[in-house]
Amino acid sequence: MWGYLESSGTWVPLDIDFSRYATLPLMGLALPLMLKDDLVQYKSALSRPVDLEDIRAICELEGTSNDY
């Protein structure tokens, strides 16, 4: 998978293991969700303003530091 870095205008390879996920039951469906640590790593690689805000929110909810 590739991700676009707006800051440099380049595409970079992202090492995402889609076999790692959690399943959330919702309205009779089993929804696959990216694991939190994988999501934070993905968003850290892209580092768009929206991704950095998401990381801050995730860390705040978890009560952890923003060391990604």
C-alpha cells in the first residue's frame, strides 16, 4: 500500500499488515477494524494535520503519551 505525503508531494510505501485486525460486532455484522497501534503508526507515517489530530485524540482517550 502507498500513502501520499502532502508535505513533500511524494508517494511512500506503507507497511500495513491487513491480517492484523480486531472484529467489532455491529448490527449483526462483524466489522474488521485496524488495530489501534497499527492505525497510529499509519497516521504517523502520513502526518497530515488530520492524522496528527487523530493521534492526539487516540492518545488522550487512552491516557497515553503521544510518542509515535
